[in-house]
Amino acid sequence: MTTPPAPLLALSIREPWGTAILDHGKPVENRDWLRSPGLLAQARRQIGKVVLLHASRTFDDAAVPFIRQLTGHRILKGDCTVGAVIGAFTLTAVDQNGTGPWVDPNQLHLHVGTPVRLLDPVPCRGSLGFFAPDETVQARVRQQLKAQGVPL
């Protein structure tokens, strides 16, 4: 009897920030978790692991001009899939002193490596912090990531 794999954890990210991570080189996700030791510890435990990128149902209109200024791409709400796992990345580091145009100096920085967009987004309800999507979502995402050559 084989042991089932540990569930992959997901992180809900508002669009268009998720698309900026997957398609336009945004290397860090900023989180207001500095006063949340549980979330900070949870993030640190994910370093070196694949994290699923869940596009929340909320679209951040204020992000559009910022992303356009940094990338030259204008990402509109109609360009984005929401309420679904749309990709994955490896969490490479967690810190408070990152630098660069994407970094908010007053927040925790989750550093993103090797982002991969799923070819077929998997609908899924999001949650705050890291969360484990249900088994059906896990299976569909794992199948796609494996087919796309992502080591799990």
C-alpha cells in the first residue's frame, strides 16, 4: 500500500498580482503578516516547497497601473481567471528586508521561484493564509503539474 502524497498548500493572491507572478516576472508576494506569528511560521515551513497559486475572486484595480509601469503590460479583469488555482511556484525565501520595485518595505516578503501557469485552471474556493485544497483539486493540479514537468 502506498502512502498518499502530502497535500500541496495553496495561497490566495488577488488578481492581477497572480498573473504578474506567473507571466510577468513579479518575484515577491507581499503579505501583512509581520504581526501574525502563526502565518509567519507557516510561511517559513513552506520554503523550498511548491505552493499553488490560487487567484482569489477579488480584483485589485489599483494594481493595474503599477504593474503596467513595471512590466509594460496592462492586465485587466477580463484577462484573468479568478476563483481557481491558476499556477504554482516554489517559495524560495521569506524575509522582511527584501529590495526592489515589487517589495513593500512594511510587509513580509514571500520570494517566488520557478512560477508555472496551469494550462487548465482548476476552480477552487480560497482561504486566508496557506490552505490545502480538497482532494479533487489536488489530483487535477498534480496531474497538470506532472504533465508540465514540475517536480513535486
